[in-house]
Amino acid sequence: MQGLSAAPSAAFLLLLLLLLSPLQPAAAAGSEELSVDSSLAVEAARVALHYLNFQSSSAAALRALGQLRKATVKSIPDSGHKYYLQLTAEDYQSGADAGNCLATVLYPKTAAAPAVTAKCTPTQDQKQIQEEDNRLYKALREQTKPIAANNIPDSYGNIDPALQPVWALAVAGSSYIMWEKSRENLGYFMAQVKSAKQWLRKDEFIEFDYTVLLHEIPTQEMISCHMRLTWLPGRPLKVKYSCASEKQGLDEGTGVESGSAAGVLQDRAVNF
């Protein structure tokens, strides 16, 4: 029988460190508490997860918003509104518990992407995530004929199991677009992959051209975006895109820096 002196588990220590993190909303002096049903707070939580999904550069570690537990907002002089959030996440595909998360989201007064810091308690071993990413990568890499597909999911909400890796990569890449385009009063979620086309490369990277439909909130408009994505497990995800509602041009994300838009390279001279 274990005594009271037994060492705490690694998972318990990680959770304790997370709860004591300076990101915790209660530590934000001078902030205003918001209802967990506040549309602004909910959208800020989604923005944090968009950012995490892109930064993870993983097709197997995608998260969606489960429940917003606590939210506060603070006006930062000369900067903008900063949201402090406690939330739960779900696995994007299965809906299973994907951990508790703390995040801050700062919407700059300038027309720039939200600055995000976020961390979640892991519910899946990192080795398992890597193994799943490698499995998906191998399935795509072994294609002798480029994958071409339309309407993922279909009109009934179904996804062909063979296209799951294609769809998961589209979610990861679209997360970059949704994070960068989000504003305090404007949010997004991916509705559908209208088309996907694989490019077979001689190097190790996986490359796809996508057309994705993004649901814009609160306008309820469907925004069509053309996205080119390159992926190699363990390396930063690279995304270039152009959306129908914008002037022609592409934005490229490198995922080099966490927590801000500083790692984003702009490349508006390139067109597909």
C-alpha cells in the first residue's frame, strides 16, 4: 500500500503547474469578468485553439472548443482588449476529452492577427501523437497517384476514411487562416473542403492545394479560400492562401514563433 509520502504522478504535477501558470485569468488585475456565454469570449477561445492547431503542425493533435469555464477581459492601453480564458478542449475528430486549457488572446487595435498564448494539459501521450502523424504521413506519402477529392465532408456529414488525413491537414492549415483573419468582432470555423489536390514531390514533404469554405461569424457568410499547404511531421506547417473576400495575394505562415504574429512571413507577390 502506498503511503502519504508517495511521489505525485507526472500528470498531477503538470496539471498543478498549469493551474499556477501566470496565464490564469484570476491573475489579471483590473480585468472585467465575462459570462461564459459571451459571444466575444467564446470566439476568443476558438481563436486560441486555431492558433494551437496551427502551431502544433500535427494532423493528429487537433483540438476543438469543448466548454468555456471562465473568461475575463482587460483593456490594455495603446494595445487593445486582452482576454484571459479557462476552457476545456475536445479532440477535433472524435469529440473525446483533449484537456484543460489556459489562454490569453490580445486583439490589437491595428489590423493584425490576434496575439495568442495558450497551453493545455495533455490527454494523449506525445509519442502516440507522433506515431499517428507518422501513420497519416506514410499513407499520403505512399500514394502513386495524386489524391484528388471534393466535398469533404459530403452533404450528409460523412468523410471517407481514406480521406481523413487529407481533411485533418486541411483543418490544420485552415486554422492558420482563421487565426490570422479573426478580429474581436469577427470569427471563423471551417465548414467544408470543397476540393483537394495532392502534388507528388521528390523531397520528403507532403503538398496539397485546397479550396476550403470558412463560416464567418456573426455575418454567417461563407468565405472561399484557396490554400496551398506543405507538411512534414515534426516540422513547422507552411500555408499560403488567398480568400475570395480579399484582394489577390497570399499570406504564408511558418509557425516559427509562439504567442504572436511575429513569426509570420508575408508573401503577397506570389499567386497560385
